[in-house]
Amino acid sequence: MTTHTTRMLILGSGPAGLSAAIYGARAGMKPIVVQGIQPGGQLTTTTDVENYPGFKDVIQGPWLMEQMQAQAEHVGTTMMWDTIVGVDLTRRPFRLTGDSGDVYEGDTLVIATGAQAKWLGIDSEEAMKGKGVSACATCDGFFYRGKKVAVIGGGNTAVEEALYLTNHSDDVTLIHRRDSFRAEKILQDRLFAHPNVTVIWNAEVREFIDGGGNAGLVALDLRDTVTGEHRRLEVDGGFVAIGHHPATELFRGHLDLDADGYVKVEIGSTRTSVDGVFACGDVQDKIYRQAVTAAGTGCMAALDAERFIATAEFAELAEAAE
Ligand SMILES: Cc1cc2nc3c(=O)[nH]c(=O)nc-3n(C[C@H](O)[C@H](O)[C@H](O)COP(=O)(O)OP(=O)(O)OC[C@H]3O[C@@H](n4cnc5c(N)ncnc54)[C@H](O)[C@@H]3O)c2cc1C
């Protein structure tokens, strides 16, 4: 077992964690990033990225994350291939334990563990991810300009995704397994008033149908949850919008989480309920969930952590001088 110590310990190697690392390293904090089971984060699971600023041409998600990691290492970040399985936030330095048995001690801690989309869990869904099946309309809606798309879900996210997709498609179908939505009324009103959205009630997706060759998704096999009958719905894109799982189980009981399990931060900052612990990216954001917003809050977390250390050190010096 080895103990690694740092002024800034970062959990997660997605855009939030790596941006925090770049800013932390440049502030002289010698950050350590524990990468977790998905080095590079969610963007490594996608291909074309067209909305990350700085690139006129389409770039690939895995390439973007390789570049971020290379930049973080270049300015002095240490990357660790490990996953955190235990935390003690009761005193500083914070003490975290890795799956490897190694211990990580950080004067500050930046949580950037992300949030994973929930999926329906059917085989064809897994096979069709990136070939017509997505969990992010903001990310992929642009690729379905003028095409037929379906959104699956019944909460705020599903209704918002359907409305967002009307910017690109004039044929949006929202499929819900019940006969009413959980979404807020104002969103429902906007949805029902939209001429390009059709709702199919009491239906669940049983299969995402592959057209073969390079066709990708061509249709959905829907089962009526009341009658059990099946029908085929022709679509080019299917957006699963049934919620997200923030990766915060590790922190339950150690710092404040909201009702959906996201880390609570003070508005306008990345400060959590524990002094010296900061959260950035999707793990504290249930609204935007984009690489650029994750990177932006990663920068904020590093600056907040640097200021926290500077203030704490100044207070210690002042106390010693008394
Ligand atoms: C298929 C797909 C396509 C997308 N396309 C786009 C797009 O085109 N444009 C865009 O802006 N956004 C896109 N997104 C959204 C974007 O990827 C996320 O908003 C962004 O990655 C969030 O960054 P993050 O750093 O907060 O978390 P993540 O990228 O989710 O990274 C979380 C990190 O935490 C680590 N981790 C988790 N638990 C632990 C632990 N216990 N110990 C240590 N590490 C841990 C993981 O290994 C991972 O490295 C897409 C998402 C998906 C899934």
C-alpha cells in the first residue's frame, strides 16, 4: 500500500476533472487525478463532437479527452489508474482509499465523478448507441436535422429533450409508458401546444430496429402497456430520456446531496457542505450536462480550492505569529 499526498486531489478524469487539474497544476497545487473506471469520462463513449469551442471541424470525443489529459500532464498533473472506494472527510487532509489499496491524502478534494445516463437496458439499445440511439438531444440532436426522431420518457428531461429536438426536426414523437407525464405543467403545456410533437401514451420500446449495413436505426418496436399489442414506428433517431445517476454513492452521509443524489454546491461556486471539498461537472449539474459546462465548473473548482488553501495557510501563519 502506498500513500499519495497532494494539495489538490481530483476524482474523475472527464472534462471537469481534467480542467480542474490544468488550473490546479498551473496554480502550483501539484494535483493528483484518480481516473476511475472510465478514464476520460463520458466523451470517450462518443464519436463526433461539434459543440466544444475551439474546433471548426468535427472532432472525436476520445481524441478531445486524450488532448485534455496530455495538457493536464504537461503542466504537472499526476494521473493515477485507480478508483476510489472509501472516503474520510472528517478532517484535513482528506483521506481516500483506492480500489488498489493505495491511500490518497488531499489538502483539498475536487469531486468530478460525473453522472451516467439511465438506459432502458435492452440488448438492441446497447448495440445501437451512436448509430441512432442517444441519451443527449443537446449533444446529438443536430445530427438529425429534417429527420424523424422519438424521445422515450415522461419526466421534465424527456419533455425538454422533445422540445429541444423541434429545433431540428418537424417530426418528434414522445413515447411514454403511462397515460400522463410527471413533467412540470408549464413544460407539458408547451409540448402539447407544439404542432410538430406527437405523444404516444402507454407504450414501451421493446427493440431498436437496425436497418442493416450503414443504415443505423430505422424503427422502434413498441408494445402497448395496456393491450400488449406491438406496433412499428419508423424513426431515424431515438433519444432515451429517463434520467441520470450521479456517481455519488461514495459520498452519501459524508456531504450534502440533493434529493436526486447530486452534490449540493453553493450557488455561484463549487463549494460543498464540507470545507475544502469542491464539486464540478455533471455530478453537481442536472441541467446543462455538457462538456464545456463541466470544463467551466472544473476551472471554478480549482480556483476555489486554490483560494481555500491560500486562506487556510494565511490563517495558520497569523495564528503562529500571535
Ligand atoms: C454518448 C455521449 C455523447 C455526448 N456528446 C456530447 C457532445 O457532443 N458535447 C458535449 O458538450 N457533451 C456531450 N456529452 C456530455 C458530456 O460527455 C458530459 O457532460 C461530460 O463528460 C461531463 O463531464 P464530467 O467531467 O462532469 O464527468 P464524466 O465525463 O462523466 O467523467 C466522470 C469521471 O469520473 C470518474 N469516476 C467516477 N467514479 C469514480 C470514483 N469512485 N473514483 C475515481 N473516479 C471516478 C470516471 O471514471 C470518469 O473519469 C455526451 C455524453 C454522452 C454519454
